[in-house]
Amino acid sequence: MPLLLTLLRRIGSAIPSVFGVILVTFVLARALPGDPAAYYAGASATPDSIAQIRSQLGLDQPLIVQFFGYLGQLAHGNLGQSTSSGQAVLSDLIERLPASIELTLTALMFALIVAIPLGIWAATRPGSWVDHLCRLLVTLGAAFPTFFTALTFVYIFYFQLDVAPEPLGRLSEIYYTMPPRVTGLLLIDTLLAGDPEAFRAAFAQLILPAISLGLFALAPIARVTRAAMLEALGSDYCRTARAMGLSRGRILFVIALRNAALPILNVLGMVFSFLLGANVLIEKVFAWPGIGAYAVNAVIASDYAAVQGFVLMMALLFIVLNLVVDLFASMADPRVRYDD
């Protein structure tokens, strides 16, 4: 019961933030240069036809009327109609979200596999070459923009070495058959369809964009892991464990790592939500059909409904991620209580 009440309280406290996101996004979307009615009408449209389309889209009404109309649509679960795709925004986002989730999860897994052992190793040898290597990788990972890393990887591994597939989406439908959509995650769906060739091809397409995105996430995870492990290893309970004769592995991976898990979990929630937004440029470089590329196209086309739907979905995902991180934090550290 305390858990349920806390979740309800935090969801209630998030409602003003969501409303603020809706309001700010609505205003900023209409401040974008360009006219969605003109874009929808085409290059050969006349001023009369553009005015007619603007009236059909409701863009000739006062902003306050448009805003309350948009709130009414949201109350019925309707994010509006995309003028660029001609489909419902909610359908577009649901169709493209699994591609972004798959890319983000793979990038995060890569970052975790590299960053956490590297941070632990650096914490056990402060001032050594391993510690300096960790700091160097953290600095380099945070210094280069994701699109620069992605373009560099494409140039080296595709154009020069020819060991990576052509960066054209999740799976080439010329050579492989798309599996039936079950989860939307292509790696899982190809396994469920019993198609190992398509799985290997989809995984090969995923490697470069995931590493390009994961390198940026590696920096904060390794930095926080190193700092948290240094603090834990220098604490009284670790010194007591050493005096009691406990093995080095038990002290490191059971006692110290568990106590260092809370700051690591907190930064994971922040990194994951950041990666969902940061994969916009990665998706454009690799022609990845996710919500990031969809948002870029919506901004170019001044597609108000698509831009607003994308930002609202990201805000809701961020709130859900924070709740999930809080749950895992309470499991990792009993000092975190729900009724605080």
C-alpha cells in the first residue's frame, strides 16, 4: 500500500509538468518557420487553396481556440493527424517507437558492459594507468558529438574497410523478409519467426548505430561507477569486511558494488531518457526508422501535431523511467523508502 500511494502521489505531481510540456510545445511548434498548410498543399498551390487548407486544419482560428481544441483531442487519446505522413500521429509514433527502443537499449547495454567493469577496475587502482585510461575514455566519449562519431564509423567501417553493411535502416528488404510484427523489436521478432539469417543481418545493421550512441552514454556511467566504488571501498564497512578476512571478490562485487548501485541506477535512468532524445541524429545518419527521424522530418515540414506528439511522448517516457528507477533504487538500497 505505501508503494501504491507513493506511485499515485508521484504521478499526480507529474501532471503539472506534463501540462507545462503541452503548453510550451504548442506555442513553440507554431513559432517554427514555415507554413504547414503550404507544405501540405504542394509547390503548385495557389494562395486560395492554401487558405482553404489552413481553414480545414483549423490554423485560421485564434491560438487559444486551437489550444483548447488540442486539449480536447488529448483527452480522447487523439494526438492529431500528421500533415506530412497523412496518418494519425499516435499510430506513427507507436509504429516507430520500437525501432528507437531497440537502438537505445542496445546502446545502453554496450555502455554498461564497458563502463561498469572499467569504472570498477579504475576504482580498485586509483592513480594507475587503468585509472588514467578510464578518465581518457570518459573525456573522449563526452567530447565528440554523436553524429561525428557515427559519420566517422560509417566512413571507416563501411567506405574504407567494407566490413559493415550499408547504413540503410534496420533490415534490407531486398535480401531478407521482414518478420511478422510481434514485439516491434526486430532482433526478437526474427528469432520468434525462426529466421537466423535475418537476425544476423538485423544485428549487423544495429552494431554501428548502437556503438555510436553507446559511446556517449559510456562517459557518465563510467564516471559515476568509479566515484561510487571509490567511496564504497574507502568506507568503514569495507574496512571491517577486510579485517574479518572476507575475500577480495566478495568485498568488491557483493558489499561495495551493492552499496554503489544506487548512484549508478540513478544515472542509468537519466542516461536512458537522454539517449532516447539523442538518437535523433544517429537515426538520420543510419536511416533508422525511429521516432527521432520522424521528429526531424516533422520539424522540417512544420508538422505541428507530429512535433507536439513526439515531445509529449518523450515527456511521458521520462516520467515512467523515473518511476522505474525509483523502484529499482529501493530494491538496491533499503535506506530508500517509499513513504519519505
